[in-house]
Amino acid sequence: MRVAIFGLGAVAERIHLPACRAVPGLELIAACEPNADQRVSMCRKWQIPHAYPDANALFAAETPEVVMIGTPPGTHRDLALQALERGAHVFCEKPFMESVAEADEVIAAADARGRLIVVNNQYRHKKIYAQVRERLARGDFGRLFFLQCWQQMFHPPSEETNWRAGLRRSTLYEFGTHPLDLITFFFDALPESIYATIPRARPEVSEADVLVQATLRFPGERLATLALNRVSHAPERYLEMRLDCEKASIRISLGGVARASLDWSRAAGRPIARMSFVRGGEARAESGGRSRVIAVEKDEAFASATATHLKKFFEEIQAGKKDNAAARHAREILRIVFAGYESAASGQPQRL
């Protein structure tokens, strides 16, 4: 499978290029990057055979079967349409597009040309999430009825040194697609409504949405809450989730986990010790006063999860799949994001 990468910035170095190396049968034939120094250094470091300043120059010389887009979201629409017009399938970084209308336009173009397009919301391919989802589907924990998701760190857009620094719609749009995709992944459904609050919590730090709280109602009287705090001075929690099911509560921690606790268990009638020490993350099942590890990510898995996603994408292409259901799901995640901003502006829930 001949692959070209658009954008040789941080996401390419940290995620896309390591993922490409990990997928058998992938031939990285070229890349494009407007920054000449970055283009030269990255090609040398990653042994990319050909590099070009823009997509037009690349397509004039190369015929990739798949294009990976790792550029800022403001460029996604034009680059995706250009790749589709040249007959390539598209593997696009999140956020998918700058609007739902752009997403509709690109998906329609992919359908018309018989090409696939997917968005790299790769968290669902991490072990700690995929294995929990498998066990939920088997009914191991009973029905999931309530999900809490939160993030705490001090990292407003002003801390960024790239295109993210200029975002006004930042936390919910640029990061929120990951937890929202996971929430729908676990519930196996899209929400019926969203009610969001985005206060101007720290205007002296950033005018962007650095604090987001949202409630999502799902079919079957199920509920999810989302709290993203990018101006917290508390110990960093990259992404935490608690899934309350009929038979157990599942705690999933993404990011380095180093904690030890001794809690009194009323059910067990004695103290219960818990210790965790992993770099990537873990999932635990908790019930009856006891806690047990059910999935572990020993190291950061952003690249390996992307490799899993990429491999699945290639298999679908080779099998002749034409259905862009994955892209339509990414479009729905984008719709939830923008409905969240509308809810925050109006002070009213938004029906979905």
C-alpha cells in the first residue's frame, strides 16, 4: 500500500511515522511539508524517499493509494478533496473538519469516487479501551448506565507553540473529539442531547474554552458527563473515565499511573490495598470493595493505536469496502462538539 504523508510536524514525528513503520506492507513513498528545514530534517531522520513543498508538487510526481493528513484542521477540507480527486483514500487526523458542512462535502466526494476516508480518533484502538468495550459487549459487567469523563492539567492554548495557540474553540474542539468518541464507543450509541457550560474561567490566561463541562443524555435513560479543565494546578490527569455498570464500576486512566492507596472496604470489612505503576494507562474493575486490573497499556500507545487503526483501514480498502460509516460517525462527533458550543452560548440544551 503506497502511502504519502501531508505534514511533517509534531503529529507526524510522534504518531504517523512510527505507525507507518509498524504496519507490514506499507510503503511510505513521499511526504509534503512547506517548511524547507523541517522537510529536509524529517526526510533524513525517517528515510522518506521523496518530499515536496505542497500537495500539487507531490501529486505531479507521485501516485499514492493512501494519503495521511497531519496538517492543521483548517487545511483538511482542501487536502482531502485533492487527494480524493487523485484517486487516493484518506486517513485524516482529528479534528476532522472546521464545520459539519465541510465534513458532509468531503464524505460526499469520497462516496462519489468510491474511496474511503477515516478520522484518526485512535483512542478506541488502545488496549485499555478496546478490551473494556469487548467485555461490555459480552455483558461481563452488566448494562452501562452512567459514564463520567474528566481531564485536569494546566495547558491553555497560550502554552502551545504551534497552530493550536491561536484557537478560540480549543479544548472541546481540538481535544474533545477523543473523549466524545470514546463515550459513544462505550454506549454504542449517539447522544440525544448535550447541555454544556463553558465559562470564561481564566480570561487573563486565555480567551479560549479552557474549562468545559457537559452533560450528554443517551437513549435508554443513560447519562454521561464530561469535564475538561486546562487551567487546573492539581496533579495532571490526562484522561480519566469511570463507567458505572450493573455489576461493576470500571475506572480507566490514560497517561502515567503511579498511585498507591489503602481504603477501608465496608463490604470486605477490612482495608483494601491498591497499587498501580504504568506509563501508558490501565483499566480496573471495582465491585464488592475490591479492585482488579483488567487491561494495561505499559507504554504510551498513541502511535501503536494509530498503527492498529491504519492496518484495519488497509484491510478494508483491500477488501473493497465502500461504506464510509466511520467518516459519518466522525461527522456526528463533530456535530456534538459544535452543538456543545451552541448550548454554552444559549444556556440551553441542544437536541441532537
